[in-house]
Amino acid sequence: MKFPYKMSRRLFTSATIAVGLIAGAGVSAAEKIKVAAIYTLPVEQQWISRIHKALNTAAESGAIEYTYSENVANTDYERVMREYAEQGQNLIVGEVFGLERAARKVAKDYTDTAFLMGSSFGPVAPNFSVFDNWIHEPSYLTGMVAGSMTKSNVIGMVGGYAIPEVNRLMHAFMDGARDVNPDVKFLVNFIDSWYDPPKAKESAFAMMDAGADIMYAERFGVSDAAVERGVKAIGNVIDTSADYPGTILASAIWHMEATIDKAIANAASGNFEAADYGQYSFMAFGGGSLVLDESLVPGDVATAVKTKEQEILDGLFRVNVNDARPESDG
Amino acid sequence: MFDILQILLSESFWSASLRIATPLIFGVLGALLCEKSGVLNLGIEGIFVAGAMVGWMAVWLGAGLWGAVLAAALAGALFGLLHGILTVPLGLSQHVSGLAITLFASSLSYFSYRTALPTVSSPPRIGPFQPLDIPILSDLPFIGPVLFQQTALTFLALFCVFLVWYVLNKTALGVAIKAVGDNPNSVDAQGLSVYGLRIGAVMAGSALMALGGAFLTMSAFDAFFFGMVNGRGWICIALVIFASWRPGKALLGAILFGAFDALQVRLQTEVGAFVPSQVFLAAPYILSIFALVIAARRAEYPRALLTPWFKGQR
């Protein structure tokens, strides 16, 4: 299967170049690369929605041809990766948190295909690159907001799974809160599911019963619980403030565009190499940003947070990275 | 220890237990009804998903909340009809058919969801059932918040416990359903339709299962998402054995499971630094297995469970 495909793509490429030369036209049409994405959950899920959005934007701009498969089980993921690679997709984007080793094996078999995968581990030469939502910087800033505004000094955090990308943002958030309020205590809970809002809600209720007055809403369901009990919440990855008016104090937003655009440009120019694209989620690259609801956050807190934001952007402050599992304060 | 006692005595803990138990009450009653008639319904997990999707989708399309509950129940009954036809007159393996129904119902639900809403960025929300604030009763100490600040569907679940108990134990229909699950030949000798009774019981049971799913999207949360049922249906299959096919004990089992779950959430927060969260997440299941081991010894299985019956064959 591999050999004929290789031939055909080589043929296709030379044919298009020939056509381009003969016609004397630009090569822009020939550069439109094929991108496939494979998601383990539906595209509505927060984290995935950011990648989907960036790829859709790229498709609308005409840079790529975009196809995707959603809701692919981890056990089936390898097969879908292979299918897309066999089809001749130039770039395959996805998430391999549940099949780190297997995904790298697949990439090895298709060295002509570029892989850009959300992963807890590193890139593998020649074609397996990784990314992640490195929005620990805005998370730190939202932590400052929460730490300044909690009255009970108890902040609740409900997470999905305790994997590095979740832990890292939680720690950054906790650091931010502790730096402005050393007395703050955290309640941490994992529901071991990416999407079980009723369960996330129950976890949040339990924390509010234990005194939490600000909730770190890592999962769907937490902000709903906050609305019901009239407490405040901190958003993560997407901006949900319109869905929960008067509840979301601040959110750490992830923008995947910087990462995707870089990967597409590299793949289109034939310069795709195994690299860690994590930095393109940093604030300096526009990959992460802070949203503050200024009607809910007092002016002095907002000012302090914005000052810190500028320090991060200027490279004067670095948010610590800690991938260890966060724990409740006793 | 003191912490656990404090948790067990708090009204919010019991209120949460009943909330978590509600979908399980529907599910376990549904599974009980099917099995009482002699048909194991492993389609339960998928029927939960279908109920969750149809109920939510009906509200989203403009139906009233109770109309949507009815729609979810009907959807469940239809999958029950399919399972009934496959396993009763055709006598196919109840395990295989049930698992196929689970796969089919959950995939079909997601397919319909995606077809109806191809490009949404987040699952659209509906106005779900709100907690009933019953005057006076809701203000009672302890009992008020636990019992009377639940949503209407929780009351419906509790009423269904009574209804299923009443039908099974106080009506001729109930006698016939139990008989068809114990000794279908005797029912046939009475001139009653074994097929009709079994298919009917499976349809009614499946409708109840779908209500369990509908609770998730119309009361516990306000949107549908693939995977949100998250194994709740399977729990019910175990709870039926725990309940020894008795509606009252089914209620007890569901609430016990809900309480374990509510407890693990609270304990995880309290002592999460010393014990991995997975231990707590697994705890309700481990405790259910223990409860099963103890309860199943005295379980009174419907004697014709899993046994197909064909007219004219003895």
C-alpha cells in the first residue's frame, strides 16, 4: 500500500509543478495541503474545539483542505491515523495522550506524513511533532484573580484526569493565587472522565459544601454548579462567560491558531520537522490570553493582573511549570 | 473518622446521594421489569444514551419538558420493542442482542445529534427541570433539603418504585409478568400470550431506562454530550441482582450507590493528598461488588431468565 501511494504522490507533485510551470501561474494552488484531524471526543469538547476552530479558519482562508474524524476511541485511533496517512494526507493533527507509544510507531511507518499531536511527551524525528495547551501563563493570571477575590480562602478545583497538561495549568493557577494570598487553600478533585457534567457538578457541590467560594472550572458542569449556588468560577481554555453571566471572573483562553499556522506553513514548504510546538501556545505567540470580566473584578485586582500580564509578555516574569498531580491542602 | 461522620450527617450529602441515585432508580427498575419477564436487557447503556439525547433534543426543538420526557420514554420503548422482537419470538441470544442494542442506540443517538447540529461549537443548552420548592415541606429541617428540593423527575422515579412494586405484586398483570419469567408454559396454558407479555415488559422496562438517561440531560445537566452516560446503565444491571428483583430493594441499592459516590467525591477532596483519586472513583464499584457477593447468595432469580420460549415446544 505504501509504495504505490508514494509513487502517486510524487507523480502528482511533479505533475502539478509541471502544470504550474507551463501555465506560468503561481504555485499557490499546488501548495494547498491536505490536513486531517483525529479527535477522541466530539468537536464540542473545549480542548478539541480550539484545534477544530484553528483548522477551520485555515481551511476557510484556503490554505488547507481539512477533514476530520471525531469521537475516535483510543483503541481505534491507530487505525484512523494509518488510514489518513495511506490516503495521502500531508499533515495529521490530533491527540495521543492515551496512546503515546503506539502513535509514535505509526508515525515511523509514514515518514512522508507530518504528524502534529497533542502529547505529554516529546517529539520524535523525523516527522512526529507535539503540542499542548501551554496556557500556564494566563492560568497563573486567573489564579491571581481568584486568590485576590476569595473571601473564604477556599478555592475548589475539579479536573478531568490528572495528566500533565491538566496538572500544569492547575499548578500555575494555584501559584498565582498563593502569590497574592498566602492563606488560600485548595480543594482538588478528579472525576476521571473528560465529559461527565453531572459528576463534575456533584464534585463542585461537595467543594462548595466544604467552603469553596471560587471554582476553577476545568470541566463542563462546574460553572453550572457555581451558577446554582451563586459562587464565582474561573474559566479554562474557552470563554464561557456568555453562558454563565455574572459568574465567570476570568478565563485563561487557548488559541491554537499560532500552532496550526506554523505547522501548516512548515508542512507546505516541506520543512516540517519533529519539534515541540508547545511554545506557540505561550502568550508571547498569541497562543494564550487572559479574559477578565471587569464588571466583576475590582479595579485594583485587574490592574495588578494586567501589570503581571505585561511582565510575562516582556519576558520579565516566568510562570513555573509543574506537571505533578496537584493535591488538596489538608 | 470524624470527617466521615460529619459528612454522613450533612443534609447536602444525602441530597446529593438522592440526585446521583435518580437515574439509577429509573434504570434499575427498568432492568428489573425486563428480567422479571425473563429477558435480560443489556441494551440499557445505549437506551440511557438514547433517552438522554431524545429528551434533550425534544426540549431543544420546542417541546415542553414533560412532552420531552414522554418522547424519551417512547424512544426507549422502541428500542425495547426491537430487543423484544429479537429475543422473544426469534429467541436470539439476549446477551448479544442487548449489547448490539447498546452499540446501535448510542451510535444512532450521536448520529442524530450530529446530523441535527452539524456545526455547533458547544452543545446547546435547554432550560432543565428546576428543583421543586414545595412550601413548608422544603423548609423542614434536614428532610426538607434532602427530599423536597429535588427536581420533579426524582419524584417521578420514587413514584415509579411504588408503581412497579404495585403492578408486580398487587395486579393480575404483575402475576402474569412474574409467571412468564418463571414458567412461561404455565402462562401459555392459561391462554395468555407469552410473547406479548415479555415484549410488553421489555418495552416498559426500556422506557424506564430511557427516563434515567433523560434525567441526565434534563435535570442533572442541561445539554447532551456523547459519553455522558458513562457506565451508569451497567451499574443498574448489577443493582438488580443486589436488589434480588424487588423494587423496594432496588431503590435502596440505587441510593446506596449514590451515597457511595457522594461520599467518594467528598473524601477525595478531604484526603486526596494521601490516597490516589482512582481509589475513590473505584470505591462505589468495589463496594457494589461486595454488596452483590453478600446479596446475591439469597437472590431469587426469575427461573426462566435468559431462556427463550417457543410456542408449541416443551
